[in-house]
Amino acid sequence: MTGAAISIEHVTKRFPLKGQSAGVMALEDISIAVEQSEFVALLGPSGCGKSTLLRLVASLERPTEGTVSIGGEAPGSLAARHALGVAFQDHALLPWLNVHDNIALPFSLANKPVDREAVGGLIDLVGLNGFETARPGQLSGGMRQRVSIARSLVLSPEVLLLDEPFGALDAVTRRQMNIELQRIWSRQRITTVLVTHSVDEALFLADRVLVLSARPGRIIREVATPFDRPRDPAVMRSATFHDLVDDLTDALHPTDATAHAGR
Amino acid sequence: MPGASSRLIAIACGTAGLAGFFALWQVIGHYQLAGLSWPPLTAVLQYLFDPDRHALFLRAIDATLRSTIAGYLIGALTGIGLASIAYTLPMLQRGSDRFAAVVNSIPSIALGPIFLILISREATPAGVASIHVFFIVYVSMNSGLASTSQAHEDLFSALGSSRLKRFLRLNFPSAVPAIASGLRLSWPAALIGAIIGEWFGAPRGIGILIINSMQNFQINLLWSAVLLAAMASLFFFGMLTLVERAAYRRFR
């Protein structure tokens, strides 16, 4: 068991907006408990506040009301302890550093000596052997995201936050990245929150999928995935998987009923 | 390769433009279309490259370049230093912006006498040059620092980076291309500053040649000095353009 439990209690987030004293309500009275070593996926339409929720856990935003705590600590103190791993849709690699140095960056920010073995191991894990000295500009989109994932894992964080890490990739690469991430995660089992709008991705990766409604974001559905780990990509072809996809797609788009559910 | 051919076209256009410019200069000078004070290019070149005058011109350009480079380095380091301090200590930002703007708004010709009092005649050219460079580098570094991407800022926050580490590992490298542009643009300004500074009693330099030849109506000497200054300016400007390109390649 690794990682810390995340507790989000009655969180409301409003953003100030000119001419509107109340501001825009991004999240309304959300409560989520993520257990230690649990992988939770937040699924929702764009603009439902799921990224905001993740930013609250990453200490990049503060809730207007309610509290967020990680293992009893405030998110900010977890970040200050360098115990947070993050990977966002924008890979945010430093263009002037090569692959190795980008992955090793968290060590420097944590004032720790670079663990070359850990960096090498992660390069191996994400399949970028031979690209250690390549710069981000020389890599494909999928490779950059892999570097970003490796960087998020390098300090063995207590909590891993993934915000649409594969959102900018094509469907084939994305699926492949999901399979790889699943393999990596099944070994480390770090408490993880993934934000996505792909139903398949959420179901294949997570232990529990939460569906958020459009603004203001509220949890409208919760599904525990019944698949064992490590997961074989074959589960995506199982009948149970398809039923769950239909179910969640329906929850996401209640208006067009089950017409597109099979996709 | 389309890149190579467009480059060839650019070089050809540039060469044609320069040749046209020189030809026009020569024609105007030769037929005295602009009066006696516009000599033909060939007469100026003959004057400039006359072996008897080598020592004179070498001494002058040597003195001017030394002042320019000294002022350039001092101004650049001050600009980078002040911009760094103001960025890491936000309470100083507003004050230091105002200071830079005020310094820049004083004409350098008015700063000369102040430098004469504060430092020596010999050091005044470098002093005026440094003021010119300081402002350009300060402003370009500020805009470079402000160009740091939000995604990178968020990453450093989530990873618990200290302010200093964030500056050294993120903001400063993000600003390098802008700083390099500032360094390129400030070279000609440094040279002008040094020449103006020389007018306040420097013992030698291109500025002295220009002012003396103007007063004595030595037209060929005047144009030679100006041509020399222009060549020095263009040469270093070209070198700094290469540095800037390398900075963009490395840091973008």
C-alpha cells in the first residue's frame, strides 16, 4: 500500500466574474473520499469543473467553501514536501532540458541528489530507452506524454494527479498509453485521481469512476469497476466493459439517451 | 529544399540592395548632386584604407570599441541583475521599473556632464553606453520573464519548488531568448552611447574624429569615421544575431 487518502468535503468553488457578484459556480458541494492506493477517475463533460477539482487537490486553487485534505494534511503542505506527482494535458516539459533531465527535474526542486537509477528505471518503464538525450522538441506527442508521466512518478509520490494526460493524442496512441499506464500503475499503486472525458479510459484505468454533471459540477453517478489487476487489454472487449461504457455514456449525456451509447 | 532556396533569394535580395545603395552613394557623390559634403564612395574608401592613416583609424576604433564593450557588459549585467532582483522581490518591481524608465527618458547628451563629474573623461563613453544598454536589456528581460508559461508555473507549484529554484530553473531560462534579443538590439545603442560619450572630452575615439572633422570640414575623414563606426556596428550586430538564433534554438 502506498500513498495517502484524499478527502474532499463539501467543497464549493466559485470564480469571480466581472459584473456578477456571486461569480461563476464551478463546483457545488462536492464530497469525495479517495482511499489509500485507490485509482479514481473523474468523468465529465468539458467545463464541468473536474480540472478545477484536481487543481484544488494539487494546491493550485483554494476552495471557496469546504476542505480538501490529503492524509490529514493540507494540499499545500503535501506539495511543499514534494509528495505530489502531476501530469497534465499540457505536458509542461522544459524545452531546454533533455528527456533525462526533464524526468530528473523533481529531484532538483526537492533539493535531493538525482537518483540516476530511478530515472533510468522510469525511462525504461515508459519505453524511452535511447532517447535520454533527446529534447522535447524532437519527440512525438505520445513520447512527450510518456516523459511527463515518468516525471510525475520519479519521486515516488504519495498522490498522483493526472489531468487529461492523453487528451491531445490520437485514439491509437491514447489506447496504447492507457495500457502502459495501467501496467505501470499496477506495480506502484499510488493513490491516483485521473480527470478525463473518455469513458473507456476511465473504466480501463480506475477502480472507481465518478461522473460529474455540467456546471456547476456535481457527482451524479458512481461506478466501481469489477476488473482484476493487472488488467489485460482484453477486458476492453468484454461484455461487462461494454455494458459499463453504455451505462456511463448514458449518465454523461442523459438527453440523447442510449442512441450513441455503443459508439 | 524550400528553406534553402528562400534563403538564397533572401541573400540575393540583400546583396542587390546593398549594391544599389553603394551605387547610389557613388553616383550622388560623383556628380555632387548633394553638394560638396557628399563625397563619392570610392573617395571615402581610398581615404579610409590609405596606409598612412591606418594608425589613426586603428587607435580611434580601438578606443571606441573598448568603451563600447565595457559599457555594453556593465549595462547588460546591471539590466539582468536589476530585472532578476525586481522579479524575485515583487515589492521592488514597481520602483525599479520607474527607475529604469526615468533613466531612459533622460537624453544621453544630458547625462554626459554628470558622468564627467562622477567618473573620468576616459570612462564617460563607457558610462553613456552602459545606460543605453541597461534599459534595453532590462525591458527585454522583464518581458522574457513574463513569458513563462502558466503550465510550467503550475508544475513548479505542484512540485513544491522554492521561489529561488523556480527563478533559476524556470523563469530565467524562459527569458533567455528575450534577453538575447535585447543584447542584440542594444549593441548599436551601446556604440552610439560611446560615441556621444567621447564628445565630452575623451582623448581619442571615433566620436573625436567625427567632431574634429566636422569642425574642420574634413569631409573624407568624417565619412570614413562614420563608415568605420557603421562597419563595427554591423559586424557585432551580425555576431549577436547568431547568438540570438542559438538562444532561440536552445531555449524554445
